[in-house]
Amino acid sequence: MTGKNDAAGGTGLSPGIEAAWGLRDRPVKGPKPGLSVDRIVAAAVGVAASEGLGAVSMGRVAKELGASTMALYRYVSAKEELYLLMQEAAMGTPEPLPALESGAGWRAALGEWAWAQRRMFQRNLWALRIPIAGPPASPNSVAWWEQGLQALRGSGLSAGTRISVVLLVSGFVRNEATLMSDVAAAVEEKGVPAEEFMARWERTVRRLVDPVRHPELAGLLGTGVISEPDGPDHEFEFGLARVLDGIEVFVRREAG
Amino acid sequence: MTGKNDAAGGTGLSPGIEAAWGLRDRPVKGPKPGLSVDRIVAAAVGVAASEGLGAVSMGRVAKELGASTMALYRYVSAKEELYLLMQEAAMGTPEPLPALESGAGWRAALGEWAWAQRRMFQRNLWALRIPIAGPPASPNSVAWWEQGLQALRGSGLSAGTRISVVLLVSGFVRNEATLMSDVAAAVEEKGVPAEEFMARWERTVRRLVDPVRHPELAGLLGTGVISEPDGPDHEFEFGLARVLDGIEVFVRREAG
DNA sequence: CGGTTCTGCGTATCTAGTACGCGCTACCGC
DNA sequence: GCGGTAGCGCGTACTAGATACGCAGAACCG
């Protein structure tokens, strides 16, 4: 009840997070901090990016910074908090959308938004391996939402519906990206190259498919459609187009 | 090169998994096993269902069975393998779809398929918390795929496209369910009831939203749309309808 | 300048996964 | 029937990793 540092407001955020979000001011007494939350997060992100999320341990990050493990706990209250901050760093501030500025219509804007999100995930596949703690509430995720909602400005949809649409699209993007992340992680863990990995996977599927109980799959396996991916973006493009089509049908219906 | 137990076939599956899938026969020498993979998996699933996936440790499961921790390793080569088997158990064999039998058309069938999948996840929210190892290749996931493909029989879509559609829909379902699972896990971890949890979350969002940089969100927060969920199925129904609409547009275009 | 507040970090604890090897059991072929 | 052998249960021990606790010293207060 006294101002910025009041915990009774009850955001449920930990002190470390609030500090990082700029919701809390740094004290002024004691010795100068030798580290900073930013440096710690950057180091952790570096490790995750080069060796996978699994390589991120408190000790490893500390070593990266030339500090002791326990020193990190002065800046971050737990590993989960570090995860949160890493996620936030990965997400970054969304880039401005050309279609939004030019007033090109909600569909173009939403499409760009989806692609931007995908690019963001692609750059940080490790982020999708972080075990989720709950619904997102962080500066950057808020910024992304805002942008998604802005894309729907001209759609004529109601407030509640706009939220649903944003949820649908970002869910789609996230899911697509997660698939890539899963494969990437599996490939990284075993030392196997991606092709060999997929070949092995297909062989397993073949072994499990019974022509009698699985006629459709058996047919597909015959045609070889499975083993020939149409480029990394193909599924995404297809899915996004379907989703946007579906939304468009709805927008037309509401408007008409 | 000698038959069923030949590892040179290279499915990449571990022995324990192959045994569980029935791809490998039980040896006949030695003492009778006191446990079984099935009982172990059942115990693990029980723990996960009642106390969350986090409570599943080798020791905990063993205790549940009145065995020692290490005894489990005779049946399961590692915890990750146990996870896989648990996932498989959760998935189960898909129920038959009425719309499929009655020839009600691909849209009805695909819709039913999606709902069935959602029910399955809902019954086993813990399964969605299992860190994914790679692309799914197991008897039950194969059975689910098959069913999805069958739903698209009358659609006139090409083989490759049918796969994409199945991927899109199951991805949507999975993503939706994952959101619920995340919330459920967070609620379970803190001792807080769901409402209090959401309220706290909303307060946090409010604190992060700046009316100037986030006009759309600020507007929404004013209307109170956020805090009034329209029932647990609402988002799912909305999203599924959009996705199916989008697919329908495509099917019509291809057919016409 | 003492007091206060903060820092870095060594030490220790706890949880969990799992390698290893021992002693025992049940079925083999002779 | 009997040694040989494969397979079982599990005690012991090691490892990695998160993190509680407390001390010593630094920076800034009045």
C-alpha cells in the first residue's frame, strides 16, 4: 500500500522477476554487484543456444561468467525464474509489422504476425523446451499479444472473439515450432544426423503399421509421401493458410 | 539377420520398448518375474494421475509396487522409457467414431476425432507434461493417425495433403489441451485454487500493460472480457470450428 | 567511523537417476 | 537329477544438480 515495491499488490511475481521487469528499484547500500540479471540471462541463453537447454545448469552458467554457482542466487531466486527470464529474452520485442502500418487489412497483418512469431521461435528453438509454468504474463508476451490484437483492428470482431483468434493463431505457430524443436532436440541428443533420424523413425512406423488394421497408413507408406518432406516451411504455410481461411469465413459471416 | 529379435533391423527402439510392444518374445530361462512392465506403467500412471507427473520418480513407483527402486530397471531401461510407455497408456486405443461408420462426411468425422482426442488428453492431463523425445512412433499413436486419415477418406484430398490436415488438427487439439495442462500443473504446484490463480494472473497483466504502448489490451482489460471465461470448452469449440472451416474452404477449392 | 545492507561464495544437504555386482531361482541339456 | 546358465531382486555407491545457510568483506548511510 505504499508504492512501487509493495508486495501486497499481489502480482505473485518473485522479487527477482519484478526487479528484472523494472517494477522494483535497485537498492543503493551494499557493495556493487559484480554480476547482473542481464548478464546471467545472456550467458544462460548462450549455453542453451549452443548446447541445448539441457546444458543449462546453475553451475554451468556460473562457470560461463567466471562466478560461483551460488553467486547467481543473489540475482535469481531459482532456476525456474532463470527459465522465465530466458524465455522473455528469446521472445524479444516484436518487430513492427509492415502490413499493420500500411493498413493492408487484418489478414495480411495477422499472417505477418504469425510469420514473425515463427521466425522468433526458429531463432530460439531451445525456448520451446522450457517446461511451462503457467499462463504467460511478461512484458514481451504482452507486447506480442498487443500486436496480434492490433492486427485484428479492422476485422470488426468483438473483443472476446479477437482474443480467441489471437490465441488460435499463436497456438498454431507455437505448436508448429514445438514440433521442430522436438526433432531438433532429439537429433542433438543422439548424435544422429536428421536424415538418418527420420529414416529410423520411418522404419519404426513401418514396423508398427499393420495393413489390415491400418489401411490408410499402409497405403501412404507405399506411396512414399512420408519420407519426402516438401521443405521446412511447407507444413507451416499450409496450416497457416487453413487457419486464416477459417478465420476469414468467420469474419465475413459476422460482418455480413 | 535371424528373425524377430534381430536388432540389426534398426528400429532404434530399446529392448524394453520392443518387449512392451510385443515385438520381442519373453525369454524362458531364469526365475519368474515378480513384476511386469504393465504393472509398472499402471503404477506410474496412477501416481501421475493423482499427484502430477512431478511425483513420478523411480523410487516412488517402486514403493507403490512394494519393490525396490532398482528392480524396475529389469523391466524398463530408463525413466525416459517409462515416460514413453506412460504416454502410450494414456493415449489408449482410439474409440470408434460414429460419423466414420455412418459415412457422415469428412467434416463430422474429423470433428469427432478431434473431440475424442481432446477427451483423451483431458483424462490424462499429466501426459502433456512429459518432455517430448521426438516424433511419435508407437502402436497407439499410429492407431490415432490411422483414424484421422480415415476421417478424410471422402474428402478427395491427396495423400500428402491428408497428412498435413491430420497434423494440423491434432496439433490444434494438443495445443489447446496443453494450455489446460499448464494451468492445471501450476495450480497444483502452488496450493492456490484456480480462480485465485487466474485473478492473480490478471492482476499481473494489468500491471504490465501500459495504456499508451498497449492500447488494444488496455481496452480489453477495461471491458472485463479477460476475467470472464465462457466455459472450459469455449476456446476449443471456437478454434476447432475455425480450423475445420479453413479445411473446408480448401476441400471445396480442390474439388471444384 | 560505527552501523547497516548488501555482495560473493564455500559448505552442506537433499533428491533422483542409474551403474554394478552379488546371491538366488528356474529351466536347460545331458 | 545335476551342473550350467540366463534372468531376477535388490543393496550399495556414485553422480549431477538445485539450493539452504552463514560468514566475511564492501559500500554507503548518518
